[in-house]
Amino acid sequence: MNSVNWKRNITYFMIGKAATLFGSMLVHYAIMWHITLQTQSGLMITLLAVAGALPMFFISPFGGVWADRYNKKLIINISDAVIALVTLLMAILLALDFEYIGLLLVCSVVRALGQGVQTPAFNALVPDIAPQEHLTRVNAVSGTIQSVVMFASPMAGAAVLAIAPIHALMFIDVVTAAIGISILLFLVKVPAREKKGEIPPGARQYFHEIGEGLKYVKSKAFLKKYLILSALFNIMVAPAAMLTPLQVARNYGDGVWLLFDTVSFGAEQRLAALEITYFVGMILGGLLLSLWGGFKNKSHTMALSTFLLGLGAVGLGLLVNFWLYVICMGFIGIIMNLFNPTSMAVLQTRVEPDFMGRVFSVLMMMGSLMMPLGMVLWGPLGDIVDIGWLLLGTGIFIFLMGFVFMFDKVLLAAGAPKKTAEE
């Protein structure tokens, strides 16, 4: 693979994805902040989590089959285009004063369906255009770029919402989607590789292909263990991922907070500060991993990350000072961008190309199912029990999970350099 060509391809690929991600995150924050501040209800946050995740559970198996069989670039662009068209329709309805919570939830459902189709294709396309020996660093750089976008998007979203209604952000998302689609379509070149034949028409064949993917997962001990750990992780991380904005809204009220006795923070600004600090942490974590590369055995990097992430969740549960709370969220951002690119690199190097899309779809199914299942438990419980206690308990559980990555022989073999690991 030509060094200049693959680096140029990856650069265009990341820029295109960053463009669409920026618009998507604008809409994501607009919906989340609107529902959080308007309702301050754990049940409504749960409904938002379900609307944004459960559709991916149902569509991602088909997305995985399509990613293994068809043009991945085309799949990503078609799903982005459909999301953009639906977002445009929602923006027009909102502009015509059809604004209500149910419409925002419908928007989240449609966007989740599109994400469920494109994410397996996106993850499976990376090893097609980048050398295997560079995948950890490529994923780290990609995570850093995405974190920069996520860092900018809540600031931009807060600024736009201060002077314009929510549907203005949706119109911006349509424009950024068009930019991202154009870059991926015309500038990213994907080397051809031998693939299986086209899928014959009929639902039975699709389910057969999905079943083949599940059989492949069952045949690999490290994949089974990784998916079980992923399921547990998604349940336990749900309070930190979904309930922290609600915790901030409840614990720190509507009053104005001062930074250095000069800069004031209202409710929306505090939520934006929380998200911004998290993504600053992700930027730093991605830069650290791209320079460091992690431990020689990737499982050790994941173990360290899990230990530290558990401690971070415990910190969110114990801290009462808002600014220390924000700093702790930034620390969690650093750790997440050590763990995610490393785990992605393990899968991209250990899974056979013909099953890559379906394996990522199974992983997405687990995440999209476990997160809302966790919120079904934690969301209503968060209306009864202080959210700090939920963060404390789940943080301890996540910390203990780190010992599995540290000592499990199967995971250690999967994380070892490929030339020395057992296949």
C-alpha cells in the first residue's frame, strides 16, 4: 500500500467524517439539552436514550451484512443522505411551529437507524485503506479529530441556540452532511479486494448471512469475551454517559456560577462546559495514544483505561464542587480515547475481512441494546435515588472489570502483537 496514497485517503476520509459528525452533534446536543432542561425527568432521558439507541439494535445486523457485501463508501453516503433529508424535513416542521418533544424523539429514532447502517461500514472501511501496523495510531488520530469536532459542536450549538431556534441547527446539519458526502464520494479511493458474490434477493438470505456472522463470533473465544465485557460496560457506563447532565441540572440549580469571579455560567452554559471539557479530554487522550501507541499488549492498555475510568465515575459520584466535577469529566474523556481506539484496533486486526462488518454490527447491537436496558434501570432509579450513588456503584463495578483485561489469557493473546499471538 503506497504510503502517500493511504495517508491522503485517510486524511480525506477523516475530514469527510468530521464534517458530517459536526452537524450531527449540533442536532444531538440541541435535542438533549432541550429535553433535559424542559423536563428534568429521568424517564424522559431514558426515552431519549431508547430512541437514540434501540433502533440501531434492529438495523445494525443488516448494516453489517451490507458492509461485508457491498461498497462501503456508498453505504456510508446513502445513510448520511437519508439522515440529512429527514433532518431537513424535521427542520421545516419545527420552523412551521410543530415543535414538541415527540417530534424530537422521532428525529432521534431516524438518525439512529442511519447510524446503525453506516457505523459497521465505517469501522470496516478503515482497515481497507490503512496498513494493519498503523491501525492503533490511525484510530487514535481519528478519535482525536472527532473529539475536536465534538469539542467545538457544543460551543457552536450553545452560541446558535442563544440567537436562533433549534431548527437552525438542523439546517446546518444538512449543509455539513452534503460536504461530508461529497468528500467521501469524490476524494477517498478504496483499493479493490476480492469479495463474495452478491446477496440473492430475499429476507431468508439476509438472516442466513447474519447467522453466519454470529457463528463466526461464537467460534472466536476472544470475541465472545469481548462482547460480554462490552455488554456489561454499556450497562454500567449508562449513568456517566446519560445522567450526568441531569445531575448537573439538579445539583447546581438554575443559579449563575462564576469562574474567576468574572465569567458567569447559567444552566445551558454549565451543560456546555461539561461536554466541552469531556471532549477536550478526548482530544488529549487521542493525542497521547497517537504518540505513545499504548502498551505492547493492547489488553494492558485496555486494563489501565478501565481501572482509571472506574475511578473517574466514582469521582463524579463523590464530588460536590462544580469545577472539580467538570475536571473529572475531562479526565474521563482522556481515558475513553485511550480505550476505544485500542479496542477497535484489536478487532480490526483479529477479525477476518469478510466478517468485519457483521462483527462490528454485533458489537453495535450489544451497545445499542445494553445502553437503553441500563437506562431502563438507572433512569427511573435516578428519580428515586441520588444519581451520585448510581455513579459510585457503577464506577466500582467498572474498576473491577479492569482485572479481566489484565489477567484473562484469551484477551491477552488477542491483544498481543499479531505475529506472536495465538490465532
